Amino acid sequence: MESATPVIVAIDGPSGTGKSSTSKAVAAQLGLSYLDTGAQYRAITWWMVNNGIDTDDPAAIAAAAGKPEIVSGTDPQGPTITVDGVDVAGPIRTQEVTSKVSAVSAVPEVRARITELQRSIAASAAHGIVVEGRDIGTTVLPDAHLKIFLTASPEARAARRSGELKGVDVHSTREALIKRDAADSSRKTSPLAKADDAVEVDTTELTLAQVIECVVTLVEEKRAGK
Ligand code: DC
């Protein structure tokens, strides 16, 4: 591809693989926009909880899926997320939202709504974008110029997550992660999956700096047409 074309990079994988830190840093280094699609699913989940929608009732979720207005700010130095104009960057990271997000994001009407939003954000990124999630390479942006699938052992992922959530023990984090990944991987509509043409990077033995360098190199090779 020519370097003037806005480059679209899809980074997928389960939680705790360093997806967010890697995606943000790669976007910042290369002057690209950044979109955290998990934050959008968390935002719609937060709205459902706040508006008394039963998150165990897919029909109720489907009926309300079109109501909240979700806006993502795509500057990798300071990404933002609002729902109906309210800054929800903090509230979407609570245990309550985390425990309900897999059920909400499995509802096809929710996925259709959020996928459309993601495609329009990617299409309007003038200098290109790094989009991180679970189904970006397979479903949302199947024509992305570069697809990365990050993996890591369950132990490494749990250790990283419990480091982020200070005070939460590794064992319960590991159990919760495995449960959420199983739900995200087994749902019918666009599950967590590696695209056939994605480059898999196992981050278990790598530092964050090494993962970032690896992805930056892959993007630069693509841009150079290698
Ligand atoms: O990346 P995260 O942990 O913030 O994502 C939260 C949840 O959102 C995750 O458990 C599954 C869902 N998700 C999804 O279904 N599709 C995406 N592209 C991104 C996230």
C-alpha cells in the first residue's frame, strides 16, 4: 500500500494480553487515531444497568440497544467515552459492568449498532487508526491493512489484570477472565476469534515495549509495501 493511504490496523485478542496499552502506544508513535471498542460495549452495558434494563433479558437489551448515544474520542494520548453526553470513562471499569458486559455484547442488536459506529469512526480517521477489540479483523473491518491477534498464557493475563486492579487477587482474576473469555469466544454473533490473515503475537514472554516495537515494525513494513 502507498504511505499516503490511511492505514487501518485491527488488534484483537482476549483480555490481559496488553491490547489496550499496545494499541494506544502504536497509534501515538505512528500518528494514528485509536479506538477502544471494549469501552463502547462497556458504555452500552453501563447505560443498560443505569436505566434498569435486566441484563439477563436479551429481548429487553435488544429493544433498548438503539437508545444511548455513545461517542468515542480517538486521540491515543487521551481517549474519551461518553454516553448521552456523560463522561463514563471511570464507571465503565467497575466490577458490576465488567461482570455484565459479555451478556450485553452477545446480543445481535447491540453488536449491529456498535459495529456500525466503529465502521464510521474508522472510515473518518484521516491519518488511519488502530482499532482494538475481539472481532475487528473478522467482522468489523475485514479489509484492515494489518491484523494482529495478541495472546498470552492465562497466568500472565491474570497477573497483568490483577496488577491493574490493585488489591484483587490473581486467582479470582484468573477465574473471572477465563469465564469472560469463554463467553466472548462461544457467543453466536461475531465471537472473539483470530482472522485467518491475522499475525499472531504471543506476549507471554515479552515486555510491553517489545510488543509495541513488534507491532510498529509490522505496520511500517505494510506501509512500505513489504
Ligand atoms: O476489552 P474489554 O475487556 O474492555 O472488553 C469488554 C467486553 O466487551 C469483552 O468482555 C467483550 C466485549 N467486546 C466485544 O464483544 N467485542 C469487541 N470488539 C470488544 C469488546
